[in-house]
Amino acid sequence: MTKQAKKEYQARMDAIHSESLRIRNTGKCPVCGAGLRDNLSLAGWVQCEQYGSAGFRKDSSKASCEFQCFTA
């Protein structure tokens, strides 16, 4: 990987990380508006409260949402 490619890669990763942190700080899912929760399996893994199948979502009567991001 060239130096320029490394710089471009790092810039993209920094932008993704900044956006993930911004979303995390709002406390709201950008897709459906539900709250966010930490997935305790891995530090920095954030998911919509409506992520997953019925029984795992905060409110199983509402539609599921697939939003998740990584902030660490």
C-alpha cells in the first residue's frame, strides 16, 4: 500500500469513526428513531434497540431495525 493510499484509507476511517461517535452521542437510531444500546459482546459495538428478532428487541410489537455501528 502506498503512502497516499494509506493517507486516504486513514481519512475514510476517521470520517466513519467520527460519524459513528456522532450517532452514538445522539442516543437515537438514524434509521428508525429508536434508542441505541451497547452490545456487550464487544466494546464499542452499538446497535438499535430494535435490532434482532422478536424477543431480543426492546419492543417486539414494532418492526426490527438493522442499524449497528462500531465506535471504538
